[in-house]
Amino acid sequence: MTSSMNLFGRFSLDYFKLSGKGLLGQMQGPGDGGGDSAPGLAGSSIVHNYSLSAGVTKTISSSLLTDVRFGWFKYNPVTQKPTVALP
């Protein structure tokens, strides 16, 4: 680019799994899983997120600046409630 124009971009990918059991045994109830990120999780969750951003900044004069940004995010959770086998 030039000294008056700046271009940037970023891509990130995140993949994680969380799981937990119900605090009331077969009656389920709130879960014990997920830790600090998802307290109370009963069941399982697999998440695969994508994030993309790009932008350009152009300095026109000492008192005028143009900034354009684009962003895209895909939140892709797959969750399952715990299975219960009642007597």
C-alpha cells in the first residue's frame, strides 16, 4: 500500500467440545459441565466457529480519514441433550 493507505485482514478458526452430566442423576436437572465458559451444561456441545475480517484506512488530509471494514462470522454449535433411561 502507500503511506496514506493501510490494509489489514484476519481469519480465525475455533473448535472445541464441552460436556456435562445432570446434577440430579436420572432426573437430569442443571448440569455440572462447561466450566466457566458454559456453567450448568447438561449434555454435550461441539462448536466449530469461523471468523473473517478485512479493512482499509485511507488518510486524505491531516484532518480527514476514511475507514472501511468488513466482517463475517459463522457460529456453528452442535448440541445434544443427555439421553435418559427411565426405569
